[in-house]
Amino acid sequence: MSKKLQEPASPAQASPATDASASTARSDAVWLRLVEEVAALPLLPGVYRYFDAAGEPLYVGKARSLRKRVSSYFQRPHDGTRIGHMVSKIVRIETTVVRTEAEALLLENNLIKTLAPRYNILFRDDKSYPYLKIASHKYPRMAYFRGAVDKRHRYFGPYPNAWAVKETIQLLQKVFQLRTCEDTVFNHRTRPCLLYQIKRCSGPCVQAVTESDYTHSVEQAQRFLEGEQQAVLDAMQARMMAHAERLEFEQAAQIRNQIGSLSRVLHQQVVETVGDRDVDILAVKVEGGRACVNLAMVRGGRHLGDRAYFPLHVQEQVDENVAALDDAAEAPVAADPTQALATRVLEVFMAQHYLGGGVPGVLIVSHPIDGALVDALSEQAAHRLSVVHQPREQRRIWLEMAIKGCELALARLLSEEGSQRERTRSLARVLDLPEDDLEQLRIECFDISHTAGEATQASCVVYQEHRMQSAQYRRYNIDGITPGDDYAAMRQVLLRRYAKLAEAAADIGGEFAAGKSRQARLPDLVLVDGGKGQVAMAAEVFNSLGLDVSLIVGVEKGEGRKVGLEELVFADGRPKLQLEPSSAALMLVAQIRDEAHRFAITGMRAKRASVRTGGSRLEDIPGVGPKKRARLLQRFGGVRGVASASVEDLSSVEGISRELAEEIYRVLH
């Protein structure tokens, strides 16, 4: 059952208070109401959510006892910590009571993914792992695959990266000689390709191998991928001896070579299997306010490599009360807060990564985890999950490798972030920007791109939290101007970007209304790729909107347009500023400016190609990506040629199946 507590009047929506005591009284009233609501919570497992005055989610947590857990936030002193800062913002609490802690864990994970709260540890939802696919066919093909699976085919993986998949495909080509060509190519071959000549394919396209022999090779390859390497070697050895006894020495020699190739690969495998087929090894390291989880994968008994993950919002949980806050009134506080946080990060990663499917039978972890999480994962996977904290022998070697990789990845990240923080601080000092909260310093940069006035596009890129925020990038199609008029293009994009924000800010005296996303705010600095002309145009737009022109800084190319000689042009009349080429501030400006230019020019080129070829009609067809679209346009000389082609002609193009050809024909007619 769900319980939604009454929401107070938002301070942002209330009329401006002329008496400071009124504001204090209102805050005390909110606090008293929250304390009363917490006292009324049940001693049952559930999930709680905190919201601020604007309705933005602050935190989502689970509890064995809602009253004990939530009350710890309001009874303990948190002054001077980020958790204390969060508690001071809470104006509304929502709770959901569940039957078991495992159910609470599932609900918590779903809500974290949906709401992305400000103070929760968050991992980017990257489930697009690559797989090796063996497609269903009379002569099955193997291929690199990423995306939604089709039950008609078999998939092996997931693999940590594309390189691991491609390496496995090359191995299977050498040993089992399975085809990798698309069905459209396979169906139209009249002679074997180069892969057959170099003995990487058995040539089923020209019947160079019988169907039964090819099917046997596919079965052996699948057994190898499932971890039955020794059984595969034994079967190949038996087949070789059988051919030799029948004096079929050529076939025996071929199998002998395959055995040799497979044996060399297994011998060269740095991490040998100890009987485990599918295992994930997880190591976590917390240092400097950041955390890293390193996930190493063993599939089919082969170690396939690892991948490092860096969660967001870890810093919000780094304070002297982190262990007590994470498990208040439910477990003893850990002696080492860093280790408690590392355990929490590992549990959050496992919940967000595995809940929903895809968990192997064995997990090797660097820190002990909660039994409720293991139960929830086992229930979801429909098989008992084995979690090993202190492994031995080969498993210990795997874990030590994962820990070392985790430490190296985190050290590299901290080094890069330290350099980036120094760049941000340097730019703030140079431009007299506030340095009290550099994490929230927001910079937006604009650039205009076109080809002789054709396909004009403007880009806006965002820099915040010491890194580029690609999810917040925006492109703007520029219309209704004289082709090539960059000033008019800049006017249009700035008006479209800031008109509504300026109106919202004016309505509430410079602050944004409740319900607005925390991303919907004016930046602290607006960079414009250009000199005096572009800056003057930007200032004119800001004056018309009632915004502060001192936010605008132009990046003007220096003498000879050489990199490192750029000058900063200010819209408020300050003299030009030329920084030293080695200046950290100039490096950051150049980084942001170059990203805006890259984003603008890639968008412009795509738009130009669409305009020139009419490719947008093909872009709207599911399954026709850039490569297939290019092949179609090249084969038929443009969209008109594609439209006039028959289904048979379309299906003859590499990568275009019969079903896709019929869909293309239907859309273009």
C-alpha cells in the first residue's frame, strides 16, 4: 500500500515575505509536521522518498522498519554535512509499505532509476552489452550483436566490450570456420570469398562443405562457447583418429590443425578456468569522494576482460555519519566509514545492474553484501545465486586482478578530475565568478555551422560538475534568415534558448518556479564562438530579455587564427583578455568551444546530407541505419532510384533482407 503525505505550500509559490520571522515560522511549521508524520510511520519494511519544495526528488531509500530508518534523519545532528543539507530541504515524505525487505529492494531500485534523486548513488543505465549471435539458418552465421534479442537465434555473452566479441569471432573462424557474411551476400555468392581462401570459412555458400559437417561445426562452436572446451577437444581428437583409420589423411590433417589452433588459444589464455563457466567478479574502491566498481566477466570458462563503472552522487554520502545513515537503528555502525560506503556502493551497483535479469550463477565480490540482496537476485534469476566474498585459488586470482584494475581506473579518474577541477577554478578566478560551489558552475557555449549558408545549424553545449554534460546538449535548426548571416542565426538561437527562462526568472524575482527541473536555470557563463560582432548581437538579445550581459564572453580567434592565441571578448565593456597559452582557464575555454564546434558541424553535415539526398525518408524506416542507407543510395544513385527499385533489387543490396526490402518498398510507395 502507498501513503502520500500532505504537501505543504511551496515557499517558491508563496508571496515574498517582508518579515524574516514569517519565513522562520513557516520552516518550523514544516519541520514539526515532518516530525509528526515520521512518528506515525509503521514499524514495517518499505521504501521512503524525500522531496524538496519544488517537488524534485532528493533521496529514495529502503528500510526494514520505516519509522526507525526515517526517524534517524530527523533525530541525529547533521550540521555541516551534505546529508544535513539534504535534510534541510525536505518538505514532503512519501512511503510505500511492502511485505519483505526483498520487495523493498526491488521497489527502491525501480524508483531510483525512474526518479534519479539528487542524493542517491546512481550508475548510468548501460545495459547495451555486446553479444555473439549465432543466427538461425540452414547454415548458421555468427555475428557481433547489440540490442534486443530475438528468440529465434542463440546469443552468447554478455561480453564486457566489442573487442572481446570480435576476438571470439576470430577464434571461432580459425577453429570451426563458421561463416560471418550477411544472408543477402551468402545467397548471391557464385564463388567463395577471401575468407575461404585463407581458411577462415568452410565455404557453405558454394557447397564446399556438406550441411551435416557444417552443422557439426556449429554444434562444436556452441559447446565451446558454453565452456565445454575439453569435451570439444576430445570429440575433435576422436574424429581425427576415425579419419586416419579410414585413410582419410587430408580430413584428419585438417582436424589436427583445428585442434592445434584451439589448444594454442587455450594455452595462451592468461586466466585459466577452474570449472566455472559463467562468473562475474566485482571489486569496489572508494577514494577522494569518488568510487569505482570494476566488473570482470568469465563466460564459458574464458576470462573476457573487465569494465569500470563510476557512480554519481557518491560525494553526497561521504561524511562522518554515512554508516549510521545507511543502516541506522538496524545494524551496528561499521568501524570504517569508507568500507561501509564501499559496501553500499557495491550493493547499489548490483541492484541497479542485475535486478531485471542477466545475473550469472556465481558472483565473486570484494566486500560482503546484504543477504536480502542475494535473495532478491536469486528470486529474479530463478536460480540460486552463489556469492563468494573470500575466494580461494583461481577465483582469488580473478578477484585480485579485478581489485587492481579498479584501483588503476579510479586513480586515473581522480587524476583527470583533479586537472579538470583546476581548470574550472582557474577560469572562475580569471572571470571573477563565485568559487564557493564550483560543482554547480554552469557554462553554456554556442556555435553556428553551415556550408555557404546551406543547412544552418546552431549548437549549445553544457559544462557543469567539471565535465561536459552531453545529455543536455541541444541543436537548433535555423530558418527564416538570409543564408550565411551568422549574426541573425546567433540572435535566433539565443532567443529560443533563453526567452522562456528569462520570463520564468522575471516572474519570481530571479528564481525559478517550483516544479522546474534543476537543469532549467540560467548559466553562470555564456560562451559565444566569435568576436565583437557575435558578442554585440548576444548582448542585444540579453538586453531585450532583461538578462545580465556580463554573463556573455566571446571566444575570438587570435592573430593568424592560431590555437592558443584566442582572446576573450566581454559584452559588458571590459577590455579584451588574452590568456597565456598554457593557462588552465584557456584550456577549459578551448575545450568547451571545440566541443560546441564539433557538435554543430556534425549536426550540420547530417542535415545537409538529408537535404541533398532526401535521405530523411530512408532515415524514418526502422532497420535502415547509416551504412545500409549509404549502400542503397550508392547502388541506386539516390532516393529516386531507391524508390523505383523492385523488392528483388533492394534485397540484392548487402545487409538488406527480404523483409526489410519489402518495408522500404512500402514506405517509398
